[in-house]
Amino acid sequence: MENLSNSDKNYDLGYQLSPSSLDQIDQSIPETPGYSTFSGGSFVYGRTYSGISAFSDPVDGHSCFSEASPFHWATTTRSGVHNQAVLSRIGTKQLENNTDEKQLDYLESLELELETMKERFAKLLLGEDMSGSGKGVCTAVTISNAITNLYATVFGQNLRLEPLNPEKKALWKREMNCLLSVCDYIVEFTTKSQNLRNGTAIDVMESRQRSDIYINLPALRKLDAMLIEILDSFEDREFWYAEEGNLSSNSSRTGSFRRVVKRNDEKWWVPVPCVPQSGLSEKARKHLRHKRDCANQIHKAAMAINSGVLAEMEIPDSYIESLPKSGRDSIGDLIYRFMHATEKFSPEYLLDCLNIASEHEALELADRVEASMYTWRHKACIKHSKSSWGMVKELMSDDERSDKNHVMAERAESLLLALKQRYPELSQTTLDTCKIQHNRDVGQATLESYSRVVECLAFNIVAWIEDVFFVDTTNT
């Protein structure tokens, strides 16, 4: 009775909710499912959204407050009931307003995402032909172009060693998750042994992700994330950038620094790195070396994946038809005589003798060597009545391996490999471009384009770090 009388006094004075009561009120309000799971890195789509409700159940203010107090409000005085009811209405109204605003923002973002999805789906079906006349490209080329264009949108203006803009980072993750989702449905069927209840073993068919996608796609995702982490690691740096012709007064532009600007005359749009007058600290140099080595390894891994995918693509008939009648006509008399007359062919020595002066000359030579290689391979396949070069090499005897076409094709292949190793930044050859344009395999198109943009970003990061090192060494 004494406790009850004390509580009555509190009600008469105006009851104030205790902190524990407020905690229980907050816990009793259910969260809207869409809010906690939605983020900039995830893509909310109808398939995942349909399984949950976007709206919470209506909140009954009286029921919430009845559980918050150790006493039953029905036994209280009239003044206590009145004060509690007022607080309940105010709290419920505020919660409803906050919930409505959150739900409105969520629905607007969801509508925007769905509109973007519709646009992409329409372009995919139309094959980038907005006229609807059916003259568009195939699905594989559409996805390849979409990944390439997305890379240009996100990283095209990012020419510095600095963290990626949060909006662009979220755009890259969201769009790539959408474009790569098609690979989840590219499967192959394999046999699996299963035991019945009576102990009988039978073989059943099951589907799994295609082996090339299962192996390469997770690796590319990991390489992609590592490159983003490398850019994020340059948030606090000792160097800065200045546009050419618009250097700040604190850049201390000396005579040695002018040589950097001259070195970048061919690419005037690339920002010029600047370092302090005393140079970078040893800690900064160690960090740059470590990130350069990591980016270099990523570049090699992405290039290996890209080369493997391109090698698996079928050679278009249009390229075979465009080959010269003889490999000698393709590579020229000088290179042909060196490749044919030498008993022990050395591609490195031949490249040293050619004195290639520019990337354009290297790419032109790669196209001619590759065309001659396939010309000799085609002749060897016709002679042995085989359509596959791999089968020809496996079934050839020692005498047949000394065939002129076979020997010249092998030497041309070694020369092409040495050329690509000496010039890793070499652009795609005519055959590679032709394969991408005529490819119909969606999985190969996705892997090729994804590995190509990862390779490009890794190469750029290495080049940007080398620019900083160049400025640091010439400025000290």
C-alpha cells in the first residue's frame, strides 16, 4: 500500500518516463526491413525486395506504453492516465513522421534503381539499337561495351593517386554487380554419384557454374577490390598534383621539375605530380614501392586472364578470309629471311635488330606476325587434313614436325610472345579486336572485358607511381 501511495503521488505530479522505460519503447518498435540492408554498394532489385515488406506494422502507442511500466495503467489515477496518454500521442506522432520520411526516401531510391534497371534491360534487348529495327549487336558485345563504358565513366577522369570519389565507388560496385550477375546463370551440367536407400549407386545430373567463370570471376573481383584499396591508401600523402600551366605557388617549380612537364608533352592532360623541396620521406617511398609492386602483380594476373580468355575465343571466318596467301608477304622479306635461314631462332635478338621506336610500330609488327602465324598454321592444318592446330601438333610425327609451315608458325608464335612481353602496354591486335566484335559467348565477353579494365587500371596505377618517383629523384 505504501508503494502504491507513492506511485499515486508521482502520477499527480506528472509522471516522467524512466530511461529503462524509454529503452523498452525503442526495442518494441520494429525496424523497417529495407533500411538496414540497403546501402550504396548493393543493388535492390525486385527479386530480393519481393520477399519482404517495405512497411512496418502499425505501432500502437497504448500497447507500447502498457509494457513499459511495471504497473498496469488501468489502476492509476485520472491525472496519471491523462499525462501518459499525452506523452503517448506525441511520441507516436514523432515516430510516424520519421518512419514516413524514411519510407519515402527508400521508395524514391528504389524507384530510381528500378528505372535504371529498366533502361539497361531495354538496351540489352535492343542490342544498343535504339531504333528497334533489329540491327543491334549481340548480347555478348552489349555487355562488353557496357563494362568498358562504365570503366570510362568511373575512372576516365581519375588520373591521380587518390581515393576514388565515394559516389563513383558506389556506382562502380553497384553497376558491376548488376552486369556480372548474368554469370550466376551460366552453368554446365556434370554427373554426380548418389546412393539410394537400398545402397544402389546411380549417376545424376547437376548444374554448376561454368568452369572458366567459376575460376576467373572470383579472382577478378579480388583483383578489382585490391586496386580500389590501393587508391584508398593514398588519402594521406606527401605529394600533390598540379595541372600543367596552372601550378600553385607552393609547388616550388625548379629546373628539374620542368623536365617532368616536358616528359608529359605527349599526354598534356595528365596532371603533374609535385613533391616537397626536400623530397619524399623514406616512409612515403616505402609505401609507394609496396603499392607499385602490388599493382604490378595485379596487372600481370589480369593480363594472363585476358590472354587466356582471348585464346579460347573462336577465330572469326572474316579474319581467316582476310589472311594473306603467304606468311612471307605479311612479315616482309627481311624478317622472313632471318626466321627461315637461322638454325636456332632467337626472337629477342630479332627484336633488338629491328629497333622499334614507338608503340605504333610495335603494334603494327604484332599484327603482321600474328597474321603470318595463322597463315602458316592454316596451311599446316590443310596439309594434314585437321581443323585444329592443337590436334595437328599432337598427331604430328618427328618428320612432320620439320615441315616448313609448322616450323615457321612456331617461330612466329615465339616472336609474337616476345614482342608482347617486351611491350606489355601494347594495345589489342587486329585479331583480338575481331574476336571481341564477333564473339557470341556471354561468359567469355564478360570475363574478357572485366579483365581488360582491371588490367588497364593496374597499369595506370603503376605508371602514376612511377611518375611520382621520377619527380622525386629529379627534384633532389
